[in-house]
Amino acid sequence: MQLRHIEIDNLKVSDLNVRKSGDKSGDDLVPSIKAMGIIQPLLVRPNCEGYEVVAGQRRLAALQQIAAQQNLEPVPCLVMGKGDDARAIEASLAENIARLPMDAIDQFEAFHALTKQDRSVEEIAQHFGVTTRLVKQRLAIAGLYQPIRNAFRRDDINLQTLQILTMATTRQQKEWYRLFKSDDEYAPQGWQLKSWLFGGAQIPTENALFELEDYKGVIVSDLFGDEAYFSDLDLFWEHQNKAIAALAEQYAENGWLEVVVLDVGEQFSRWEHTERTKADGGRVYIRIAHDGEVTPFEGLITEKEARKREKAEEAGETKPVKCEVTKAMQNYLDLHRFAAVRTKLLDHPNIALRLCVAQIIAGSGRWDVTADPQKANTAPIAASLDENAAQHKFSKARGRVLELLDIVGGDTDRTPMMQPVVM
């Protein structure tokens, strides 16, 4: 017999279910499971369609009701092996659960006391016949600031608030309790409490475009849900902006004539656009939500552009429609092209000199040598240059030239290239 977590769609009631009479709806278990999770695993055995529930029909019915309203994580199940006796196992499980303190705080403190006896989470779970996830949930609550636990025991605060506070630091817990006891100030609860803990923005890890291993900050996990959140928002956006810039560049390399990166939180109305293929001038819009979620929309033009094209076709105009490039996109393309061309010229100084002379000759008599500002118009564009191989190679070459000229100072990665400009 082994403990496994199984998707609820793969569970069906067995004809051999231990419960043969009485209420099988599980309605009374729904509130408890929503609040506390599954305490006692279902007893199942494999069949040709997945697994059949030998013991736990009411728990399964309650879980199915919850799954119809929200996403449900896999269900903890004990999978029977050949020769296992269902009634004996169910009786053993019932005996284990009977040893588990039923008062919520008593449960938390009982688990905590066992950890002080050097009992592992796995050993505690085995002792009571429950899942390791449930033990971790209870231990998280056992570690809360004592006055908060006392307030919960007095029913002054609800279970949802208690669970959210397990994601708070000790300092945040004390500050929240101070607000809670204040007559003049308000202590946030529910979803407002999450916003308060994460500085007004909750950015779940599932919204990251980058590998989580690259993020060196703290990730806060919600033991009572499936979410995990970034604690350092500035560090998150630093990585996310680089990933967004790389995504835009990938679209450009794949042949899209225009990639529009919207500002964070900027509204994008899909219904105001019409579908067009890449070859027909369709562009890509990249929407960025305040919670970090990135949604690309491929192959679209505005309704205004579509009507303009239709009128042109009706008038018999055959001039191809040129896709407009936004100011930000043009800036992005110019910087990356510039980095590639000038780095290539490092290996061909003769050609570089000829280009310089040609520019001087072709221009007017008034010419000068000025510094290209090399300024990125947006943070994602600036971040993308940090990953540009040509930019790094040229910066090293520039540094060597500055040393030869005995010029000191400035950031070599951002010092503009000196180039002739026709006035």
C-alpha cells in the first residue's frame, strides 16, 4: 500500500465501497474540506479506467462538489496492493484519525510538539495517517505569532485570515496584530491582506517568463493554496523585462514586421482589432498586466486600419500597405542593429575608415564628430541590451581604446560610440 496524489477525474466509487447506507452526498464535509483540506486519505485500488474508491465515498462526493466550483489539486489516496483487506485498512485509518486532536489549534500545537521531539514531517503524517501537506499546513499555523493564534482560538479572526498570515514575516505578523487591536486603524483581511503583505501587488510565480532559478530573491508559498509569490517586486520586474524584450526580439526574428509592447497595465481591447496574417501586415501586441502576466496577441491590426485598407482596395489602389513601426519598436531595432554593425566593423578597420570618409565627402562642408546618445526609450529595451553579445564585445574593445588614449571615467557599457555625423 502506498500514498499517492491522484487527479479527481481518475477517481470513481467502487461497488465494494465500505459505506453501503446512510447519507452519501458529502454536503456536510464541503466546508470542512475547503477550510482544512483532506485529513484522511481515500482508500483506492486501480482499475481499467483509473482508480476506484473503496473507502471514502462521502469525501469523494464533497471533493467533486468543490471541483465543480474551483480548481482542485490532486487528492491524497492510499492505493491498495494485492491481498490488502479494505475493511482492515479503513479500521486502521479510523483509529489513527481518532488520535488526532480535533480542535484546530490543538492540532497545530500537537504537530509542533512532535517536531520538538525530532519527529520529521513524514513521521508525523504516518503516525496520524494524514498527508505531509496537511502536517506542513498545521506547522505553519503553529509558528504564527502567539497573540494571533489566541485571537483565532477566541474566534476573533477567521481561518482564511489565519492561513494567509502564514505567508507573513514575524515583523509583518506583529504589525498586522497591532493594527487589529487598534481602535483607529484597520487590519486588512482576505484578499486585501494579501495585497498588504506583498506591497500592493501579488505576482504569482506562474506569471514569470524566466526560469525561477534565475530569481535570487525570496519566493513565498501559500501552503493552503497552489500559489507562490515573488517577495522582491523590483527584482521580479528586472528579470521579467529582460524576458519580455527577448520575446519581442524572437517575434521580430520570426518575420513579424511590428511587435508592440504595451505599458504595464495598459488596456488592450481585442474587439477593436481585426485578424491579419504575418504576410498581410498583421502585428503582434504584447500585453503586460500589473501582476506580471504577459499575453501576446498575434496577427492583428486595428479596425481603423482594416477599413482604410478596404477603401484602398475598392478604389483600385495596388500600393502595398506598409506596416507602421512604433517609436519604441524603432528605437529597439535601431539599437540592436547599431550594436551588430559596429561590432562587425571592429574586424574590418579599412571598411570602417572608408565609410567614415564617404560620409564626410557625401555630406555638406559642415560636419562634426559627435556622440550618439545610445538612449533606450523604455526599460525593456534597455534590459535587452544587457544580453546583447555584440554590445558586450564592443564595450570591451572600447575599454581598450580608452586605456590607450588615457581616458578614464564613465561606464564602458554605456559610453556612446564616437561617430561622424553629417550636419
